Amino acid sequence: MAAEDPFKKLWSGDEPPARGGPYEYKGVRFNLSAAPGRQGWRFQAFGEQPMEFGSWEEAGPAIHETCMVISKKRAARREI
């Protein structure tokens, strides 16, 4: 039986995750908070610039993709 994807476990169902953290996905630790001055989400991986999204439908896939890119970037740095 394959291991369950932790991203799907955190964000399964109709409700987005609780704001806060730290969360970890693909080796990338991050926090989620309310976007300042508007409804939405602010995502910030440790050591990276924050990103803001207007809805969870927008944020969820973007966070997944961003964590994948950061993870690969960090792995490449370790190989040098």
C-alpha cells in the first residue's frame, strides 16, 4: 500500500486547512495566514518570499507547485 500524500491529508474535503502552521510538504516548511487587507491566503515558505492568493481554490494548487519547485531547488543546492 502506497504512503498517503500528506498534502491531500492536510487539505482533503471541502474545507481548507486552518491558518497557522508550520506545515510541511515535500520537505518545505511553511505558514499560512490571512492575506493582509483582504480575504484570502498568504503562504510563506521558510526562507522564501510570501505569496498571496484570493481563494483556497487558487492557493491549494499553487502551494503544491511552489513546494515542488522549492524542494527541487534546495536539492540542487545540496548537490553543489
